Amino acid sequence: MNTLLLNDNDEDISIACKILNDGGLVAIPTETVYGLGANAFDKNASKNIFAAKGRPADNPLIVHIAHLSQLDEIVVDVNENAKKLMKAFWPGPLTIVMKKSDNIPMEVSAGLDTVAVRMPSHSVARKILDRCKLPIAAPSANTSGKPSPTTAKHVMDDMNGKIDAVLDGGNCVVGLESTVVDVTDEVPRLLRPGGVTYEQLCEVLGDVIKNYEFKDGEIPRSPGVKYKHYAPKAQVIVVKGDFGKYINDNANKYNKVGILCHSDFNAPKNCIVKSMGRNPKEYANTLFAHLRGFDDEGVDIIFAEDIDDKGINLAVSNRLYKAAGYKFAK
Ligand code: TXA
Ligand code: MG
């Protein structure tokens, strides 16, 4: 298959909509990461998403909408907590898990009786959703297990030849996936930290259960949490404590070392240093691109400086720890 690279002009957006209406796959930009989109009502199109990504069939997809009126076709109940979240954070980087309607195929919800719904704020995503008049099922547009794509080039690196088109809408501003909240229980559950912070959720909802850590033997509420995620080719090790000392003591054991940091220090010559930036927003925005960048540089190992879990850093550290397979050093 020849994958078309489209731009964000009107003509190309119309081409993307035609492909989606015909049951094809188009990667689209959103404010969080690029999504691999298909008609959410079309079970065959959804199956093709799983095939292109190599995604386990039990990991459900997020359904994207442009207007609240579309909810009627997708969910059977919008409760008070869901309404509060929509009012506070939509359009934006928040996904809400609700009871699904029969219109959503089991392929999309991976057999669950719930569906995850998000209204993105990205202008190109909104134009596409508006024009194709469909809810779009879209997971992140990476090969399963790899870091999520934050540029059209990242998508092409993974999906060229496997999908119909990639629509280039520039860099994603948030850079990490949406926050996922399940509101089907009395007390809402945070299933994945993301662009909307835990603190912001608590302000709107009061109590929120943190439910994104997965222990072996448990059945996770969000199937996605049990899979290896965001991993570059080289092993990532998260360093707690004195980062500079750890690097000085350990970098010489390897040929080429990737360093992911947010503070300044002098690294030995065999290190490739990538700074995550000056503030948590930048950390979120640069993390996945840096992890992919280390693949391009062919480093032997990646040492990453640990970060706290305040605000959006909760999402950054969550992705970093997963990328490291929870491997820590002191
Ligand atoms: O920012 C984002 O959310 C991006 C953009 C494209 O919207 N999408 C994204 O999709 O990150 P994906 O498939 O990579 O992650 C979706 C997560 C998975 O962890 C999945 O298990 C969870 O949401 N999820 C989806 N439907 C669910 C459901 N019904 N119940 C619980 N978790 C669900
Ligand atoms: Mg993903």
C-alpha cells in the first residue's frame, strides 16, 4: 500500500475525509499525539487499525467526536460526573469512559460494555471530524509498544505502507496522550494520567481514585496498562538520586550512552544528551520525540533523570517508567 502524505489544507482534508468515509485508515494530528483514525461505526475499519499497529485485540480504542450531540449515538448514559468533566475540559486532552451504545462495535470497545470518548481541540482534528460527519476511532498512531508519535514523520516511520494516509498537522502541543477517566462507578477512576492533571480532575470531581498502576495477577480497568509501552530500542534506566554522580560512575561501561535530563551537568564524551526542557510542559512535549531520537542515534543504553509526580509530571513519569519497564537505579 502506498501511504499518502497529506497537508492541512482544505483539499487534503477533503481527501482524508473521503478515505475515512470509504472505510480507510488516516493518521490525524491531535493536540496530544497523532491518532490512527477510522470510522468508529465500521468494525472492519477498526480491525484494520489493530492490524496496522500490531495491537492486542483486547485493548480498546478511543472514539473522537467534534460535537456533544454525537454522544447520543455512542453512549447510553452521560451522568453528572461526565457532564462536569465535559464542561471543564472539552474540547481537550481528556478521555471519558462511559457505558457504550450498541452502535459501537465490540471490535472498538474490545468486548467491554464501555467506550472511551474524547473531543479533541486540535483545529485539524476538528475539521476532519466535522467534515466526515463520523465519530473516529483512533489509538495513538505508533506501532504497538513504541513511543507515541508527536510528528507526521514519526507516524510515517512506523506506518508507511500500512495505512492509507497521514495528515501532517505539525507538532502536537501537549506531546503525551490524553488523561483517561472512567465515570461509570460512583467514584471516578483515573485510568491513565495525561494532559489534564490529577489535581485539575479533583477540583472538578472531588474524589478521584488513582487506578493506573497495574500489578501482576490483577485484571486492569484499562486494558492498555498491562502492555509494554513507549519503549525505544535501548533499555531505559530511570536514575533516582544524584544523576551526575551516577552518570560519571556508569557511562564508561558502555560505548554510546543516551542521557535524558532536565538539569544541567557535564556529561562524559560518549554520551548523547537530550534535555527535556525547562518546565513540565516542555518535558511532556519532548519525551516521546527524544525516546525516538535515541533509536535514530543507536545508543546502547539510556539513563533518564527521575522527575516528581506533580501536575503533568505525573503523566511524564508514568510514560518514562513504562518506557523503562520500571527499571530504576540509585
Ligand atoms: O491522546 C490520546 O488519547 C490519543 C489521541 C490519538 O486521542 N489516543 C490514545 O489512544 O492514546 P491509545 O489507544 O493509544 O490509548 C487508549 C487508552 C488505552 O490505554 C486503552 O486501554 C484505554 O485508553 N481505553 C480505551 N477504551 C477504554 C475503555 N472502554 N475502558 C477502559 N480503558 C479504555
Ligand atoms: Mg497508545
